[in-house]
Amino acid sequence: MTVPYWVKDAIFYQIFPDRFANGDPGNDPPNIQAWESVPTIWGFQGGDLRGVIQKMDYLLDLGINAIYFNPIFQATSNHRYNISDYYKIDNKLGDVKDFSALLDVAHQNNIRVVIDGVFNHCGRGFFAFNDVLENQKHSPYIDWFHLNNVPPDAYSPGDANDYEAWWKFKSLPKFNTDNPQVRNYIFDIARYWIRLGADGWRLDVPTEINDEKFWAEFRQVVKSENQDAYLVGEIWDGDPNWVGPACFDGLMNYPAREGIIGLLMETITIDEFAGKIKELLNRYPRENLYAMYNPLGSHDTARIKTELAGDQNKLKMAFLYQMAFPGAPAVYYGDEIGMEGGKDPDCRRAFPWDADQSNANQWDKDLHQFVRQLITLRKNRTSLRRGSYEEVFVDGKRGGYAFARILGDESVLVFLNASSARRSFRIPVINLGWSDGRIVQDLLTNQEFIITGTELILNVKPWTGLWIS
């Protein structure tokens, strides 16, 4: 089976449901926090599925064509990674009719919807674990978990010692996926939501279920429902063993994120960056490389603006590089307007919708327009989505790096001046087929350049990137 045809053309937008938009105050829980309150691991701020539907025009204007949702199933936390009912939309987000309505609106506008699958562990409120707590050794579900002691202590302070749990959190008991009943239960969940219309699964901590047969079976179940469903694994180190016809289509490409941040924050050199990128590009089969999910930030990381110490030029360069890199670029909600935040829960702040009018300082409209422009250009230039990646120029001493995305006669040269000085560079372009006297332009500014012999001479401001074609 090949990867879904649509993924290499996808531009994702990640939504943490409780913090994007509140479209139905009627489903808000008691003691709700005010919108834009300082985020905590406990409080809810009222974001829901109807809010996403109401903001669909905003997403369409930005240009994205795929959404990845953090968990939306019934749970007691705002992050919902402790699921108690996998067949029910959390009532603080709406219900299955709201989810179906969201799918309808998204699909009518050619937007795919990928949902978060948390199958290594569940919450303490999950029916089978609750049965174990109630019936103890008599529970019919006692083999659904890895129990060291019965009855298990699930609520007193401290680590989970009576049963296996994710990172020993008592609130996250680990499934025994060697049990055929558990496997079938999980596979039925996977099948159910794909059948309902979801376009794929993002799989949470899949390395914790270190069982090749499990994921091969999971893939078969999902692909038998929809061969174009996307499976993306949360594999932080980019291990290539987790992609392919028996596993996932792509991975959350955190190594590429680390590379660009390291370059921009000068913790790695240009030469080290070029070597890291070359290794990443050679790590995967081409079809999986082009199905990578490429984030600059997520619910598990500090926001990209915070990572780059608020430097506007570096922030723009990060997006410029991301949107030209093979795979599916992913915008974490609010990064496009310059939201800030440290590691979770601080990176999960509420989207400041009212600030667009009342406090323009909270919206970086210049950045928003820049990201919007990059997305438009990526969608209009097939080479930026499907073309080969060819390293063209590396100047480690002066901070210059260039690569080209090439598809047939179409090519885009991406250049980065990753230095604190304005510099001139002579870029060899003979392999792009650009001949003496040819006029090219920066797609972002429309500035024109002329090819001299076999070189393109650029004079570039510090921490600036260009897309030339």
C-alpha cells in the first residue's frame, strides 16, 4: 500500500480543542476559566467543535487544507489523553452530530481531518479499568491491563506501582495489547471513526506499544476502511523503522524542527545543519519522506516564537524553510499570529480572537500575512510540494545555505542568510538550467535578479530568506 496521495499537498493546522474557539457556551463546564486565562493542567476555557466550524472561514483564508485535532473523546482533562470513552465526543466539545457537521463543512471545502489516537493507555474512568477497581480479581477485564497487585491503588499520591502506566502516572493505565480482546477493541475504535469520516489517525506514543504485528494489523484495519486515510506516528527521534507498508505513512518530524531552530539560534553551524538535513532526507523512502508531518511547534513544545526569542526575522525564516521542505508543513494554532508560550501547559493558551479588533498588538498581522503568502505560493507551485530537494550551496563561514525544489521545468531556489550580517553570495545555478541573462525573481518580494554566467549573485540582509524562481 502506498501513502495517501493527498498528504504531500497537505498544509496542516493543529488545534488543541479547548483553546481554539468557543462556539457553543451551552456546553461549557461549571467553573469555566475566562478565555485567555493563564493555562493550567486543570482548567477548561470552553473551546469546542462548533467553534472550529464557526472559524472555518479564517482557516480557509489562511489557506490550510488539513486539520489535526488533539484528542476529542470523553475525558476528564483539558488535554484528553486520559480517555474514558473512545466512542463518545467529549460533551464539553459537543457531540457526534457536531463532529459530523464539522466533517461535512471541512470536506465540502477540501479540508481533511485527522484525529488523535491514544491507544497505549486510557483514563481511570475507562469502563474496563473501572470494572477492575470495582470487582478486583473477579473483574472480566483484569487481563486488559498489566496489574502487579490486585486491588490496584489508583488514587493515592505517588507513582503507579500496582499497574503499568504511561510514565507511571496513575491516571494513565496502560493497555495490555497482547490481549486479543484489547486489540480488537482498539481496532474497532479505529474502524468506527474512519467509517464516520475522519481522514486519518495521529498515533500517540506508539513506541510504547512496541509490537510490529499490532501496528501492522492497525494499519490494515484503517486502510481497509479508507485506503487514503493518513497514519502519522509521534516518533520524536525520527526512527525510520516506524514508516512503511507495515506501519505508518509518516512521522511527526521533530528532528527537522530541531534542525531549523538550532540553525536560527546558532547552536549548530551551517555545515552541521546541512549534514543533518541531508541525513534526514536520506533516512526514509521517498513516499514516506513526502508524507512527514513537519511542525515548528505543537502542544508538547514551546511555541516557535518563544523558541526564537521573539526575533521576527528568524521567525519568518523558520516558516519560510518549513513551507519549502518536503512533507506536510503544520501550523500549530496561533503560531501564525505570533502567539507565545513555554512548554506545556503554557503553549496551550487560548486563541485571542477579540484581540484582532481590541488589541492589535496581540496579533502579529505582518507575520500572519507572511505565513498566508507562503501557503498560497506553496499551493500554487507544484515543485514546492512534489519536487525533488537538491542542495545547491553551503557557505559555512558566511552563513549561506541554498537548496532547490525541482519538478520538471519548474524550480524554486530557496536561500537562507543565516548570519547577523548583510552579505553577498554567488550561487551556482547551472544544475537548475538557469542560463546567462535569465531574469528571475524573489516570489515573496517580486525583486528581480539576473543570472550572470552560471551564477546568481545575491545581496541578502541578515537572517533573511528568499524563494527565487
